[in-house]
Amino acid sequence: MDLKIINSSKDEIEVELDNLTMVEILRVYLNKDSAVSFAAWKREHPTKNPVLKVKTKGKTAKKAINDAVNSITKDLDNFEKDFLKMK
């Protein structure tokens, strides 16, 4: 997966990703974080990559994305364990 930081400051970041599904999952998990005041993505055209914009209060935007990725990973690990128990 390609990731390109377009704009970055302490409490705001814009990141271009090449995977629409991953951008949407990140947006959902970021909006669960109380330190995130804004998380949304846009795409100028269907042939263009989506751009995720995140604004935070109380933690850095990069930390918020990192926390969201860790939460996604943890949930997927739990899902895998539950799925394997079903056999």
C-alpha cells in the first residue's frame, strides 16, 4: 500500500492512500477517538487516490493515525481468533 503525506503539522495531516477500503476503515476508527476533531476523506475523481484529512486536539495527528491502525490490527486479530474457534 502506498502512502503519501501531502501536508503535516502537529494537529493536522493530509495523507493520500492508494486503497479506498483502507481509507474508509481508518476514517471510521479515527472518528471513534475523542482526541480527533475531524477525520474525513475525499477523492477528486474516481481515477484519483483518496486523501484522508485528520485534525486533532490533545494528541498529534500522526499519533491518532497510529492508534487507529493499532486498534484495527487488534480487532482483526480478535476476529481471526473468533473465526478459527468456529471450526
